[in-house]
Amino acid sequence: MDEELENLRKKRRQELQQASLEDTLEGQEQQRQDFEEQKRQILRVILTTEAKERLGRIKVARPDMVEAIESQLIMLAQSGRLKNKINDEQLRMLLSKLMPTKREISIKRK
């Protein structure tokens, strides 16, 4: 009888731990979604339509780079260093500065 009671207690503790873990994961997911929504709203304010489209196209090819660019743009906006919306031309200039330079590879045949 004591063994059955102990097994039931262990099972109940495991269920509670699992429920607690699931709640924590759901909370983290909600926080991540809220953060992404805030980021989208800020970018909507500081970028023109063309610049947003360009950033979206680049995100398909290089999501890590776009993440860094978005973070920098948001930091500039929050610090008050951006006076106007960033247009497509300004975004291209920023991207050209941040993109690594391509190395020229040539093969010489003898």
C-alpha cells in the first residue's frame, strides 16, 4: 500500500513538473512573439515601403545578416539618431558597407 501511494506521488510530481515546463515554454514563446511584433512595428515606422521590401528579399537569402541590420536600425531609431525614414537607396548604401567584400578568384592555366 505504501508503494502504491509513493508511486502515485511520484507520478503526480512528474505531471506537475511537466505542466510547469510547458507553461514556461509557452511563456517564452509568447515573449518571443511579442518582441518580434514590436520589432516589426518599429521597422514599419523607420523604413519606407521599398526598403522594407528589399529587406524582406534579403532575409530569404541571408537571415542572419538581416537580423543584425534590423537590430542596428532599431538601436539608431531608439537613440534618436534617425531623423527621417530610411529609403531604399540609403538601405542599399548601408548594406554595401556591411556586406563582406567578395574575393576575386582567378585560375591561371599554364
